[in-house]
Amino acid sequence: MPTVDVYNTNRDVVGQLELREGIFAIPVKPHVMHEVVLYQLAKRRAGTAKTKGRSEISGGGKKPWRQKGTGRARAGTSRSPLWRGGGTIHGPQPRSYEMRVPKKVRKLALKMALTQKFLERNLTVLEDLQMEKIKTKDLASLLQRFDAGNALLVLPHPDETVEKSARNIPHVKVLRSEGLNVYDLLKYRNLLLTRESVARLEEALGS
């Protein structure tokens, strides 16, 4: 069974924690995580991009000049895609980017991403993460002690003090355990969990 050290905010080891093998020690398949990341990114796309074709542009009903005798190219409408202000050729149209990925696959990919963090030794478990006041400098110092300049912090419950303290720190994101996802796990190098966050994740993913 995988085991990790538990630290306090001063980076002193205060205990050890056994992680559930079915979540933090499973075979990692990159193609499964890749599929789920594509699914997440596709869900963010609105699919509302739209340009007007020549039939949708107002005006242009009159032939600009006669067909022959002017010395210029033939033109039937001033709304031709070849003209300034004309329609767009093969422009984007509203569409759905929806992908279907089974819930079991999404959960499996999340377990694989957690396993990968553990295998890469980029997983840190804190006994607790509480701050007395909103102060970016204090949280930045804490992350520096753990060499976690690029980090994802996962909290078990809403904590406005930590969330606001992290807002102005580049390459740092705070999530609640129920919002943990494959994309963010792969995007950020270090993963910081509290002991309670681990318990909540094991409860949610163990079923």
C-alpha cells in the first residue's frame, strides 16, 4: 500500500498516511487521460462563432456595373467574398463540440492522474492548511518551503482566506476536493493535499 509523509506548514514530518491502492497505485494509461482532457476542453467551448456568408450580407442587390464594355472584371454583386465588406467563404458556423466520455472512464482517468503525481513524487500531504488572514506573502512563503512554485492546492472545504491569498501568485491554483479534475492535475507540477482532502477524494473515488 502506498505511503506518504504528512507535513505541517513548516515542512516538519508529523506522521505518515497510507493511501488507498485503488486510487494512488493503479496502472497509468496516458491515452485515457488524454481523452478526458479533450473532453474537458471541449466542454469549455461555446461553439457560437459565426460569420456571414454572401447571402446573409445586407445590400448588394444591384449589379455594380454592366456586364461588358467597362474594361473591368465581371461583377454581379458588391457582396461577393472577393470584395471588401462581402461575405465570408467557408467561415465558422455555430456547432456543438460535445464529446461523450463515460463517467467510469472520467473517474478512472482522475485516479491515473493522482497515481502519476504519487509516482513522480510530486504529491505532498499537509496535516492542515489554515491561515489567520488573507496574505499572499505568507502563502507564497509556504509554497517556497515545499519547492512548489507551480502548484495545485486542494482544500476539503471552502476557505476564502487561502483562496484569496493565492489569487495573485502566478502558476498556483486552489481547488476544492469536489472540483479536482484531470486537466488541472496534469497542468500543475506539484499537488498539495490536506489529510482531510485525501479522505474526501478516497471516499468519492472509492465507490
